[in-house]
Amino acid sequence: METAIILCEGGFGMTAGKTAAGLVRHSLRFKVVGIIDSLQAGKDAGEVLDGKKNGIPIFSSVNDALGKLLEKPEFMIIGIATIGGMLPDEFRQPVRDSLEGGVSVMSGLHEWLGDDEELKALAAKNGVRLIDVRKEPPLRKLHKYKDLARKLDCIRIPVLGTDAAIGKRTTAIALVKAMNERGVKTSFVATGQTGLMQGSKYGIPLDAIRGDYVVGELENAIVTAYNEEKPQLIIIEGQGALSHPAYVTGSRAIVSASRPQTVVLQHAPGKKYRSYTDDAPHLPAGTVERESELIKVFGGCDVIGITINPENMTREEAVRTIAEYEEKYKLPVCDVLVDGPDKIADAIIKRFFSKN
């Protein structure tokens, strides 16, 4: 595995730092050896995220990390997801420090660092790379929609949500692991830059693909996963929400491309307002009822289980909400990071893979 530090200045453990959090919790490609966030310097990354130490230190700066780590990391990864995908001004100097220190930089932002003349010159001078993940393939290599997914001999389940940035990818990855452990061969298809940086074998940066091809590109990734691995089940990472007014392509493209038999729905009961709407902060958060209605309309299927994100909730409130939701919706409900995904995995097996 390649080694990496993650730049998450001022955002580790918060919504904006979801890329860093995802890489700390799971990565098939990178061994994360440090986090850069001066506000959390000296702490353990796992303790900040999940209350359990994982041995990944948090440093005050890039130079602090390079001075204290026993071996120079191969990459520094931009670990935040900004509104509009722009590189924050305060991140520019840490990127310079990384390149000057002989460390390549990987970014999942919309703003391509590889097009920046100053940063390109620094990378070339120091023999390192600038890698932008959130880019679409050349036009003539893009795929058109062909209505192929529904013909695949496998179950397809997206993990959708009632909002952006509430843990859909984390739930999807946990569910893939749980299903494989139960003997159901399961593949994962990523739809965002973090999943791709984590090392997902299949997927696309959904919001970087032009509208005419976005459904076809995702469909192609799903079909490729099936053709190469012949899974019984494909779990697809969700994006945004069908009800989120700021994200028109995410969830709609996913249900169109995957033609799902059912959906796992991620919800944050403690949130009052939509994520990533700084210019319209009054927008109320989505609801289970409304999202389920839209999933039925656009996806043509039901919800098999609900996974909650306990943001702004105590553990006691989360436990009580889980019980209330199970009674109200007659579905399995859990907090995947605390409880694990067993309830959802068992429901999927009972419906699609039980011999009884």
C-alpha cells in the first residue's frame, strides 16, 4: 500500500472532513500515516472520529508531519469536500510545502491542481506528481445509457440518503464487508472521489461527468463489476438525495443506472437543515417519508432498511430513535458505526438469498 498524510486543516471530525474520515476508516490503496489539522494536533485520529485510538497521529502542519514521521509519505491527500469543490486559500501553502518536501499531492476537488501553473512547476522541480481524481474520461471514451443493469443476474442495492454528507459511503462499505462475510459474493461501486481514492475497483466520480453521459458511465461501471467479478450482489454508493434541491444528478442518476431491486436509506434524524447549502441555509433537512416516496417513484422499488447518522444526537437519543423508527416504519434500523450493519444484511439475505 502507498503511504499518505491527509490535509484536513480545520475540518477533521466535521462534515467538511468526510474525505479524510473515509480514508482513515477504510482504504484498500493507502496506509494513512498522519492527519494535518492544527486544531486537533497531538491527538489520535481514531479517537477524534470514533472514540477509539487507531495509532494515526494528527500534526499541526505538513512540515511538522514530515519532520516527525520516520519515513516520508508518498502522497498528501486533500481531505476535505468543499462547497463547489474549490481549493481553500489556506490550503495552498500546505500543498506547496508538500510538493517542496518531495511528496506527491492527490485531490478530489473540482478545481484541478494539475492545471495550476505554479503547482505544476513545483511538482516538476521536485519530481513528484499532482493527481486530480475528479475528472471524467475523454469524450470519445464516455458511455451512453443502454438499459443494461436490469438484465444482470444479480441484486443491485444503492445506499441512498435523505441528505448529502451523512455517511452513505461508509454504510455501503460496511454492508459490502458484512455480506461477503455471510457468504454472499458482493461488489462495491463507488460514485464519488473518496470511494475511488479508497481504492474501489469500480466506479466513477459521478458529479464530474457531463449530463449526457453520467447515467451511461455509472451503468458501465456496474456492468463491468458484474462481468469481471460475477457477484450475487452489487452495492452502489449514493450521492446527495433525490429530495435535495442542490443536487439534481446524484441519486436520480444512480437509480436510473442501477435499476435497483431495493434501497438502503441513510438518514440523520438530528439534522434540521440541508448540508452544503451555505447560500440557502434555511432549507429543511429531508425526511424518511418523502425520500421513500421519491425512491418508489424514480427507483420503482421500496426501502429495505434504514441506517441512521447520529449527528447532533446523544447515544441515548439515537437508541430511542432506532426503536421508534422500527416501530413506525416496520423496517430494520441501525447506526452502522456503532451497531454494525447486521440488521440490514440479515434483511437482504432473508429477502433475496434465503433458501426457505
